[in-house]
Amino acid sequence: MKKFKKIKPFDIKIMRKKGFHSTINKDTLNVIKIVNKQSGWKKINSCPVCNSKSLLEWIEKFSLRIKVCLKCSHGFCIDIPVNISEAYENKVQKLSYQGIYEEKREYKIKRFASERVKLLRNFDKRNSLLLDYGCGSGWFIEHAKKFYRCEGYEPTTYMADLIQKNLKVRMHTDAKKLPTKFYDIITLFDVIEHVEDVKLMAKKLYSMLKKGGIILIFTPNKDSFAFDLMKENQNLVIPPLHLHYFNIKSLSKLFDRYFKVIHFETSGADIADLFAYERDHGNKRFSQFLSKNMNTLQTLIDNSERGNHIRLVLKKRG
Ligand SMILES: [Zn+2]
């Protein structure tokens, strides 16, 4: 029998506080209100990965529709803001970033950044040049710069300014000005699900990498246990912030022209998310069961490649 990959649990008290889902929903609804007041919405008629128009209704949340492509199985929001940046450059997101992310910074570096660097070291042990694409508040760079020469790309300017000031790394805010054939490694943690034109992004990533360069991607897994069970109640289903819902099939389709998949695994918080939902809805008995058996259940799910986060390493072709 194949030996199970053990999972490293995370601290529920820090990562799944009371009101976890309702806080995310409240913030997302506020973003929707801002888009309503500003540029409004446009409709996507074909699959952003394979262009197919054969689509199936999948989930509706906050009156925004998410469909699935019958050809490549990609899930995507068909109602999206005319101007995507309105969803990010606003007071709601700024406050939520300060509240949700900054208070967990130290823990995130210790628990998650070290694990991510460790995964990268399996593929590149040199003092390589790394770009963290969509680096948010920069907590991954803060740790990664001990191992790699790091730069960051973050279009949200108040965050980019903060990182440049605090971490003293070169920051980019304009995707059009990013250098070509320059980086050995590009990391994208919880980024590609936010990007409108993912095909353009795949091409762009290819052009930025040096020969033989690698990419590490983390993104929600549409084929996960949590998505199947919780549907629109899943905290990763947040249109219009998450525009895309990938699985390994649609990711392979998106990147196949430019990259070879050299590593795929899932590592989820399926049971933690379900636990937080049941706890906050007063289902004491079930949430206690989930809490007690969290690691056993999540280990089974991750080893079945059904965890709600995908970790993908790609190598540049040619
Ligand atoms: Zn498709």
C-alpha cells in the first residue's frame, strides 16, 4: 500500500475564527455594492480557458452566476465587473486586508511561507531570482528572501508601497512593464483565480521566465470535497473576487502550450472550512466530530487529490 502523505495541521483558533464565513460574505457584498455604484457588470459568454460556448449552470452566489465549461471543465464567473480593479482599490478591501491578513502575518510566515519555500527547494536549490506575482502584503517574500533573490508584483499600489518600504525589495505595480526572460522562479499564491484574462497571463508568465524556469501556483480546487459538499457556502466561492474555479484538467489545458506539469498535489482546508460553518450555525455535535477527526479526514481527502487547494509546479517548455 502506498504510504500516505501526512498533513501538517494549522491552528483553527487563528485561521478559522468565529464568524469566519460571515465576515468574508459581508466584505464581498460590500465589494459588489461598490461595483454596482461604479462601472457595473459585463457578461462572459465563452470559456476563458478553451473558448467553448457549451456551458452548464453551476453555482449562483450574491446573484452572480458561475458556470462550468462542458469541454475543459473550467468553472468561471459569467457576471464580472467592467473594471476589475474597482474590486480591489477600495476602502473595504483595504480594511479587510489590514484586519484579516496583518494580524495573522507572523503565523502565516511560520506555518505557510516556510512550507512553500520547502516545496520550491525540491525543484530549485540555487540562489535564484524569484518573482512573487500578486504578492499581497508580502509575507511570503519576507521569508523567501532568506533563500532567493526576491522581487514582487502587486497591482494594488498601497500594498506595493508598504512592501518596498518594509522589506526593501524591488516592487512592480504595472504588469506591462515586467521584464522578459528574467526570472528563474515565479510564484502565484491565490492569484490566478482573480485574473480576468488567464490565457494572456499564461503567455506573459512564459515570456518573463528564463529558459528552464519554474512556476509554483496555488489556487482553489473546484473538484474538491469542500466544493462538492458546501457549494455556494464554501468560503472560496466568492464572486466577483474569485472569477475562476480551476481543476487539474482546466489548469493543464490553460498552460499546456507553454509549460510542462512537473508536480501536482492538493492540500486543503476542507474539514476546517466545514467545521467553521457548522460551528457558526450552532451544529455542536457535528462540529465537535469534525474538530476531533480533522486531521484524519483531511489526510484522506488530500491523498485522494480532493483537497480544496491545488499546488502545481510547471516548467517552461523549450
Ligand atoms: Zn473550457
